Amino acid sequence: MKLVIQPTLLLKTPNYHQRTLDLTHIGNLLRSVDQGRTLAAAAKDLNVSYRTVWNELREAEQELGCKLLERIKGHGSKITPAGQLLIHSLNRLDLQLSNEAQRLAADIGEKLSKHLEKILDRYIFCTSNDPLIEQIHAKFDEIDYKTMGSGHALDRLIENKASIAGFHVSDPAEIKAIEDHLRR
């Protein structure tokens, strides 16, 4: 399992909306423009509409109190010094946190993998209600016991959602119905 931690710089707006602005997202937009991309291409790279990008950019500029992008009619856009500062700050954030974040992500991934291995080592036993099984199953940590009707237990087994299915049949007609069900 490979996990990645990506730091995000957020601005909590003090206005009545109490919105959170994702300055990392704005920084990624500015990076694209700084690398010669148009604002429309940058929006497409980020999987958002051009209008959404403009609205996010305007909101960020309003909340920060400065222009991040200078719009030059007919000639595209240019990053302002404040926009460059945001890009530089995000780059520093990535550099300073990258090694520690990846070390932490690897540690979390390893622990999750071990935990999932333990879960996968368990048997899922789907069965109709049986007092004896209910008393015994608690003694086995590796068995996850689920009570349900016989038909549902068989369905779970067929769908690979159970390791074991317990069911009971009381007459030959039921046995025939279950055989037909299992052949499907």
C-alpha cells in the first residue's frame, strides 16, 4: 500500500460565510500560468471550469487583499509579485515537509497493511440463527460471525462475500431449490 501526504495551505475567511480557501489549489493554478499555460488550459488541467477558476481567483484576491494575477486583455495573464510569493511559499512548504510527510505516509501505510492483513486472515461465517454456533464463535478471533437467513448466507458465499455459509433445509423440495440456486 502506497500512501502520499500532500500538505494543503488553507485560508479561513473571517467573513460571515466562514469559507475555507484552498491556497494550494490557487497556487497550482498560478504555477500553470507561470509556466506559460493559459488560464483556460490551467483550469482544464485542474478539472474545473474556466468560470470556476476565475471565481476562485477573484475570491482569493479579495480575501488576501492583493492581486495574484494581472490580466492583460488580449495577451493572457501575468503572475503578480504577490502571486510569485504564494508560489514560492508553497514550494518551500513542499520542500520542508516532503521528507517527513513521506516517512509518515510510509509508516501509516505499513500499519494499515498489517491491520488489513489481519482482517483478511479472518473467516466470514454467514449463517442462519443457531444458538450453539452463537456460543462457540466468540471463542475464535479469526471468525467474523454474521446472522442471516439461509438464502442470504448462500448468496454471500456465491458472491465471495463469505468464507463459510451455514444453512438448514427441512424437506426435499428445499434441497432441490438450493441445488438449483447454486447451479446459477
